[in-house]
Amino acid sequence: MKQVLLIDFGSTYTKVTAADLETREILGTAASYTTVETDINEGLEKALAKLFDKTGEIDFDARFACSSAAGGLKMISCGLVPELTAEAAKQASLGAGAKVMKVYSYQLTEGDREEIEALKPDIFLLTGGTDGGNKNNIIANAKMLAASKGDFPILLAGNRNAADECRRILEEAGKKVIVTENVMPRFNELNIGPAQSKIREIFLERIISAKGLSEASQLISGIMMPTPAAVLTAMELLSKGTESQSGWGDLIGVDVGGATTDVYSMSYGEPNGVNTVIKGLPEPYAKRTVEGDIGMRYSAQGIADAAGIPVIARLAGLSVEMTEKLLKQISEKTDTLPETEELAALDFALASQAVKIGMTRHAGTIEKVYTPIGETYLQEGKDLRNAEKVIITGGSLIHAERVKEIGANALYDVTQMQSLKPVKAEIIVDEKYILSAMGLLAQHAPDVALDIMKKELVTHGIAE
């Protein structure tokens, strides 16, 4: 295998990357609109035509693909306690590259069931109870799901002592059930790897045909994984390295899209202080969070709502009235490009706040409390203050002129003293949009993928 094609069927664009495994370099990249509503191969062929205009015809030895087309992998998860099994289920879903539409806790109601039917998830992750613990809750939820009208598969990853009964209830109702290990077998102990593997298997078996990718899969050597899972894989490889070469250590990734903002962290984020105690579940080394309300077009109003219109207007150097007018324009016409000074200024402000809000929500927090033995600190989430690299990607960031300023919004802010965001970091940009491609390549040639990322990701200086 020498020359490979790496494909990302995105919701808006189909992106292609040609790589040479012998020279360990990118031969070219290109993109075209994704044509999932008609034939997804049309968008792929147009992207390939653009690629070959740059590189000449290439006879690829292999083609690998990931996809977030038609909304990506949509999941709903359910657990017992919000801070424990429900949170574990959410982490398993996000780490597998899913878009989590809803997380339920405790017993599902008939209203919940109707909402689930309306949301039409691709997969439902049913968890609840530690092994040998509470069985009643997960069994009650299995009965409620058995009565639902949806034809989605149900991944059962809860109390192993209730698994057989839950399976019987669901299968007797004609549901497709997959059983795997408990996401939290013991109190405060995460075990999300098996569930994530099963989620990706279901994606391969079921979602490809549901998303109209069956014909495309015949043209591809290896299909496929959700695009966010590919990015997560690339980030983890870049962080940890391989047996033959070192990685970059703890790092952060921020991907600002049109509808959502994804944040990735590669770090255990353990407490730095001797008198600091962790609150809540332990954090996975490779963590992904998704902010579904903040994005550069479909969710531009969400950024404004979270940050405040006056903040957006001030950053853009525009009046509040002009800011509101332009926000309405780009929200209604989501393919609007920043072709005027005003729109470019607005995009700068929106991207800056998307990075800041997404990173603030992702990073851990610390709180001072007083106990009988003295002053103590409670840490919830990851301590990312020592992460020294922030990688940013997404169309709005890659093509931005003031990219270092935008990226700096991922760092610690004195106005948010409890936040455990990085204090000082190198701002690195995925200018060729290759992270998902390298995540795919990492499955087959990790050393090559790591080499390419180290060469192609562009440093824009240190921010603090």
C-alpha cells in the first residue's frame, strides 16, 4: 500500500485527502458539497475531480472513509443517576463519535418515550446500576423502550445482573438488542471502551445503509467510523505518539463547525495540589464534548445568546443593531461567506466566543471549601492548566486572518477564576483540514499519520 485516499463525508462538504505512505506526505486535498440527498457518490466524484486537477490522476491502493453526513451518528443515552451512570453513558457515546441528542436519568416516562420516538435516534444506549446494584430502574426502562415505536437498535451496557431480563423484555417486543459490559461496573469506575466499540460496530452494520452510503462503501477499502471518532483518534495519536516516535503530550483540540463546536482534550487532568479532591467521575484521557448550541451558521444565534449581543458587537467593532442584522442574515442563509468587512468582523467575534464558551464548558473547575481539617479544594472535571498546545480546526478558523487571537480564547481568563483552562499554549492550526483523514490513516499506518501531522499542522505562536 503506497498511495491512499482518505475521505470525510461531512454534513456539508465531502473532503478528500491523498497521502503517500512511502514519502509520508500529503499529495493534495479537495472538497465538494456532500450530495447525501441524491447520490453521495456525486459529491465524492466532484471532490476527486478537484483533487486530480491538482495532483493528476492517481491510482489509489486503498480508500478509507469516515462520515458525519445526514447528521452523523445520532444517539440517546439513559442511566440511573445524572452524575454517575448517566454521565458514563454520555461519555461513552461522545467518545465513540456520536452526536448525543438527549440524556435521560432515573425511570423513563411515557412522555420521554414519545420524545424518543420523535427524535428517531440511530442508537439508544441503555445503562443503569453498578453490577449487582439497582436492577429495578434499568428493567423499568427496558419495558418502556419495549413499548416504543422506534426501530433503533438498543445497546445494553448496564447492571450485568439485570442484562438477561432486559434483553428478554426487549427482544420479545421485536427490538434489536446488543449487550456489552457495564459502563460503570463499580461505583465511580468508568468502563466505556466496550460500549464505544459496540457503537462503532453498529455504525458499520446499520448506519451506512441508513445514511445512503451503501453504494459508496463498495468503492472504499475501509468504511467507516464517525468523523468525530476519527478526529479523536488523530488527537490521541498526536498526544501519545507510537512505539517508535514520541507524541506532543497533553493537548487540546477545538473544532468550530457551522452547527456545533467540538472540544477534545488529551490529558488525565488530575489534581495538581495536594489538598485537592476530585468530585464526580474520573475523566477519560481522550475526552470529547459537543456544544450543540454554538456554531458559526446554524447555531450563530446560540453563540450570541451565550456570550451576549453586546460582547459580540464589541469584539466585531460593530453596532448592536448591525450585529443583530448580520446575525439574522447568516442564520437564515447558512452558506453566507464572510466576503465583506462587516461579515468578516462578525465571524471573528463569533469564532472567538465559540472557542471560549466551548473550552470553558469542557475544562474542569475548582472550588475552595472549608472542612474540619482545614482549607480544601474540590475539582470537578479535568485540570488542563498545564496543556501547552491548542489545535484549532473548522472552516471558520482555518481561513481566519486573526487565528492566533481566536485560539487564545481557549486559555485561562482571570474573569473565570474557577476554570481550569490552559494558562499558556502554542496555537496550532489544521490548515489543510487533515485531522479526520489522519485518524483514518492511524488505523493502518500510525507512524505515517503521526509524521504527516507533525509536518502539516501549522504553529501560529504562543498565546497566554
